[in-house]
Amino acid sequence: MTRASEVQVRDSVDHLFRHHAGQMVSVLCRIFGFDRIDTIEDAVQDALIAALRKWSFTGIPVNPTAWLMQAARNRMIDVLRRDKRSEPVDENFDLPDRAKPETAYFPGEMSEDQLRMIFACCHPSLAPDSQVALTLKTVGGFSVTEIASAYLSNEEAVAKMLTRAKARLHESGVSLDIPVAGEVTDRLDVVLKVLYLIFNEGYGASAGNELLRRDLCFEAIRLVEILSRHPLTALPKVHAAAALFLFQAARFPARTDHTGELVLLPDQDRELWDRDLAARGLRHLRHSASGAKISTFHLEAEIAGIYTLAESYQATNWKRILDCYDTLREISFSRIAELNRAVVVGQIDGAEAGLAALESCEDGNDLGFYNLFHITRAHLLSNISERTQAKVAYQTALSLTKNESVRRFIERRLAEL
């Protein structure tokens, strides 16, 4: 170990919390039982606080994740020793070494405990939105702010949702267990939504200094590909979700420049795109075509595939993308999809048509608080030389943005205007 400043320790602990808290909770739940999830979450928090206190004096350990896991494990044993109602605990068990999982595809992967925990948290006694929010908080390590961003909601509403969900589980005496075979397929749609939101937060981080959180995206890819290989969950919609994630991830190398600044799709160097990931996405898309039912994942995967596989931005099949969005709105209406559809309308029929489509999908309740709505509006307004209105839209977007990379992008656009 080497001495570390308070800033270095704080940054390290913050990084570990964001990237590994969910993994730690999942592993400890398998060891100590899902019914002790609240105590386990407290133990993980205690371990992180202990790291803040000790590492400034002792230095950051060579393997800080293992240090935190051991500290949380010891904290759990201490709590259970004091709880006379608890069953005896075997204090000699070894924590599994997950540094190099045999099925690794990407660096820093988590164990399959993460996926097991997601299924456990998606309990049918809770409303679907509560299942998703609870899972993102407990397993994904999402903050209330990040969950609110995913739902286009406010933090107070999300906090109340989480409180009600835990209270309902407690009052009903429900235990969070790994579901049996029949329940796995029943919970699959909610699990896929969780993985979708995890990927989306990685694709466009709602807060922080970086636009991308690759760890979240590749963890969502790893988990959905596990589902695509499991006999119970190897369904067309799962392959479609995998295809969507992989097509999007294939563009990561060119989505930001060497300084971390956002690069829009028309300006990206397609030679930098990861063709191996795109090829994997295409294989999953082909497997997804085996069923008779089209899911939202099928349509979104096709859209992402058209963008990723086009030879150039100009060669993009915009008409086919618009057809996909039109079908998507018939299957499951989504304001985010409508926002993306408006961009495509603007590409095909001009900025004024895009603006009209954009205004029709904003009712002042949710998209009005979404920074990308105002960024898109500003872009379309600037294309028809409405500079004053475009500046107002960018300024509104800036007030709603908590991600520094996106803030810098908006500031550049404002300076250009």
C-alpha cells in the first residue's frame, strides 16, 4: 500500500461505490440470504465509510474491491452475532474469487450473482415500476437521481416509490429468493427493462464528468447474453435486446473524441467503430427473427442496426427507420421514442416538420424536464435560422443537465450561435 490523499481516497471510494456496490450486495445476499438485504446494504455502506476513514492513513489496498468485500462480510458477521434471533453463521466460509470469471468477455465483469439478484428483486407482489426502481437501486447501485432520470420523474417521487416497495415486501412477509423455472419467464420482461435502463444510463450518463459509463453498458451486454444462452430465457426478444446493446456499443470508440467531448453521429469516424461488436449484434438480430411476435426490442435493434451498418451517414435508410418508429408507437407508446422519431422526421422532411413532430410529443409534464428534448429542439430551430429561440432552448437544456460532457457540448453550441 502507498499513502493517499483524502481526495484520492474519496475519488477511489466513490468509484468503487458506483461500480461495485451492486455486485457486493448481490454476492453477500447469496451468502447470507436475500431476507437480510437491508442489513447487507447497511454493511456495504459501513465498509465504504470505513474505507474513507482508514485508507488516508494506511493507503489504498492493492485490491480495494476485495478489501471492501471482506469488510462488509465481517460487518455482517458482527451484526448476526449480536442478533440472538439469527441462525448460527459459519465464519469459516471463503468468499469466491471473481477476479477472472471463466466466462469473461470484457474486463471487470461481475459474477452471475448480479443476474440472480435482478430476478429476485423483480418480485410480482410489487408494481412493475417499483420492481425496476428497487432493482436499479439495490443491484445496479443507481442513485435516486439516476433512477429519476431513467423514469423522467423527480427524485421525491422515486424516493417514495422505493420506500413503499420495501415496506410492501416487509409487510407481506415476502422474501427475495431466486425464482423457480416458471417464475423466471414470468419476470423476464421486467428483467429486460432493468438491463435496458442500466445500458441506457451507461450510454448517456445522467451525471458525472464522462458521457459514457462503459462498465454499465458491458455489464448489461454480459448479462443479456447469459440470458440468450439459457434454455428458459433464450427467446427472440432477449436476442433482440442483445442486438440493440451491441449495435449501440459498437459506436462507442467514435462517440467521444480523445478529450472525452461528445461527437455527434454525422461527425463520427466510422473506421473507429467496433466491427466485432456489430457482427455479434447482427448474429443476435438474426436469432431474434425466429419468433412470430415483434417486441419493442426488435424494432429498436433494427433501428440501431441501420445506423451502425450503414456505409455512411448519408446512406442511412431514414425511411425504414421512420417505419420502425411508426410501428413502435403502435406497440408501446414512448415519449423518448417519439423524440427520436421527430429527429428522423426532420431528417426526411426538413427541420420545420421535425419541430412539428417534436412539439406534438411534449405535454409539459415529462419531456419538458428532459435535457435532450431541449437540445433536439435547439438543433432543429438553428437549422431554420431561429437563432434566438435556439439559444433559449439550449439554455433550458443547460439548466437541466448534470453531466459535464453534455454541458460542455451545449456551451459550445451556444458559443457558435
